[in-house]
Amino acid sequence: MDRRIAEVFSEVFQVPPEQVTDSLSPQDVTGWDSLGHVRLVTQLQEQFGVEFDVDEIMRMENVAEIKKILAARG
């Protein structure tokens, strides 16, 4: 799962996959603004075959939280 998340971040934000750590947040990534967040969520949903609800989308404040949400989805 970690590798797939890093690939999504790399694709959406042009961040090298090795820089995608659990603490990575919008403050650390150029382009992770509201539009970037929508692009990220869309790519994560496509990559993992899930559809997030609004609460989950709002909680995606860093990579660790994204991992937690995806893990809860199975």
C-alpha cells in the first residue's frame, strides 16, 4: 500500500516517491491546495477502487491519515 500511495503522490504532485513519508502534509507539498486535494482524492479512489465519504476526505491531512483511512477500507 505504501508504494501505491507514493506513486499517486508522485503522479499528482511530482514528488519523488522516496520523499513520501507519513508526516508529509499540504504544508510540505507545492500544489497540495484545495484543487490538488481533489486531484489526490480522485487518484487515490481510482488506484484503490474505493469511494471516500466527505468526512474521510476532510481528515486527509497527511500521508499517515490517508494510510489509516485506506487500511480501514481494507
